[in-house]
Amino acid sequence: MMIERELLERYVAAELPGQRWFGANAVTGIEAVQEIEGKLTQVIVRGDDGSRYQTVLGVRDDGLLVDATTDHDLALSLLHQAMPDEDAAKVRPLGVEQSNTSLVFDERLVFKLFRRLPDGRNPDVEVTSALADLGFEHVIAPLGTWRDDDADFAIVNELLLSSTDGWQLAMTSLRDLYDRRCPPEEAPADFGFEAERLGRVTAQLHEALSEAFPVGDADVDSWIDDMEAQLERVSLPDDLAPAARAVYEAVRSVDVGPAFRIHGDYHLGQTLLTDLGWYVLDFEGEPARPVAERRRPSSPLRDVAGMVRSFHYAAEAALRQVGSEDEEDRRLAGAWERHVAERFLAGYEGYEPLERLLPPTETRPVVQRAFELDKAVYEVGYETAHRPDWVGIPLAAVRRLLAEA
């Protein structure tokens, strides 16, 4: 059923700005409309941030125009775009997401509809396909895709049963720690062992990425340009920006090692622990950064920095979750963060084949600190826009990293 253009324009203008996955403030125009199977209408719009966004609409039996991911029959039609021969009896949303929408079919398939469409291939499809072709066992190989010659619209993966994401495991560990008030390594839910295993998987991931994509000399100037651009996009207190630039500039004078394609948005929420070990998810990169930055070869230490920042976020988020302002709990939060970071780095740096892809031991702290600071600055911008009451978490990290420089 073809939906009238005027109705489409009213719908996207009213509904899209309120969606969590829509990163712009307003729709500036419709770029493409395509009718699919006589049931669905794919609409690609441009936001006032310059990005392209995708929504797929359909008309329910009661005549109401809705997002196709919210209706069972329409969602099944969506699945058929990536896997025409598949059928399913049940569908449910995977959970709250910020940049895409995922549906679970019959507790065995996960259909992910990409909402922000980059120019060219979607990095998640591109990278996971390349890693799966290499035989890397810690990613979920695509079972189907919906795409045309210019863009990837959706991907289907197997649902990993009995899996828990790294963020939830960290939250469990921290709640147990705050309850028992003992050294982190002595707590029954100690996360140290799994952090070390995750570090080793991360090292193996970087080794596989270096085989799947070209390895070359680092373009340090472009790295610092990206960091400076991010700094310009974020409002930091006046005393912090000059000090941050000095940390970035220090990278120019040291050996940073080679550069290659990395994950680009690596944190606990991008990992799953199953009976078979750790899996790494979502290679799209940070959604608030331009796609060109996300695809640019970088140091593997950028991913390491992202995970280390995630440990700090977990510790602080758990304090908020339990509603504690106790000084002893805050001390335990810091101890947990240091403990799991040390175990993670032990697993990562202990993987000998990785040595050729890392900066020399003596320059690693300079490079990693710059990437940690860049990540914390990015987080300040994100929290300012989406969760202003959380901005103190990354801002405290910015101040700490500058004090350590």
C-alpha cells in the first residue's frame, strides 16, 4: 500500500525527532521512498545534523500508520527482506538501543535495522563479515542482510542463548562488592578473571583485524585533528581544553606503532559472555562521530582506552544504582576499576603475537592516555546532550587524566 507523500512528511517530521536513534533535532527532507512487498514503505530522510536516517513504516489492520518494528506482521515482512525463506511465529524487541532497532524472532534470530545510514557499506556488516570469513570465532557471523548497491539496511544474526553482556556482569560484580565491602579480588563476584579473558580476546580481535584489513603507518596528524574536532564539538570548562590539547600534542613526538581498522566504539556493552567465551558486537563505531573518522585506521590502543573508560563508567553507574554516597563505597569503586583494568591489560598485553601491532612499551602510556582523554571528552558531549545529570562522570575522568599527564 503506497502511503501518500503528504502523510509521510507529516509522520516523519512529528515522530522521528522523538526517537532515541534519531541523532538530529529535526527532519530536513525525505530523500527516498520505496514500497516493499506491498506492505512496507522504506523512508530515508536527512536530519539537520547532515546524516541520513532510515525508518520503515506500515499500516496496521486498524488503519494506523506505524513503525514496522512495532507490529508483529509488519516485522515479519521486515525479516523477509534479509532472509526471504525464513518464517517465525514470535517476535519481540531485543531491548533499549540508542542507534539501531533489533528484533528477536522465535528466540533464535536477531534482526537489526540500521537507523543511521552511512555513505557506502555499514561498518558492522563489513567488519563482521570479514572477520567471520577469516574464521575468527568471537564475532557472530551474519546469516542474512538487507542491502542494495549503495547501502546496508539490516542484518540478521543468530541469537546467542544463555549469554550476558559485559556491562551487566560488571554491574553484578560491583553490587556484590558494595554489599560485602571487601577487596575486589576477594569478592565472590570478582570480575577480574573474566576481565583478563576479555583482554586476551581483545588482543586476538586486533590480530584478526590486522589480517582482514591493511596495516600501515599511523597518520598521527589526522588522529590529532579528529581529537581537536571532537574537542570543538564539546563544551568543556575553559581551563581544561588547553591542557587536553597538550596531551594530544604529546603523541606527535613518540612512536605510536602501526595503524589498522579497529572496533572504534569498544566498551562492556559491546561484549557478550556465553558458555563458549566472549563475543564482540557492533562494529559501527561511535555514532556521534562522522563516518570517515570511524573508518579511519587507528591504534589498537584506542579500543583499549575505550574499555578502560567503560570500567570507570561501570563503577560510577553502580554507585548511582545502589544510591550510595558513602566514602568507603567510593574507595571500593576506585579499587574495582583499577583491579579489573589491570587484569584486562594483563590478558591483552600478555598475548605475544600482538606485540608487532603495539607501540613500544615506553610510549604506550602517552598514546593510551590521549585516547582515553579523547573518549572522555566524547562522553562529556554525549551526556550533555542525552543525560545531563551524568556529565559529572566523564568530566571527572577528564580532570583525572589531565592531572596524571
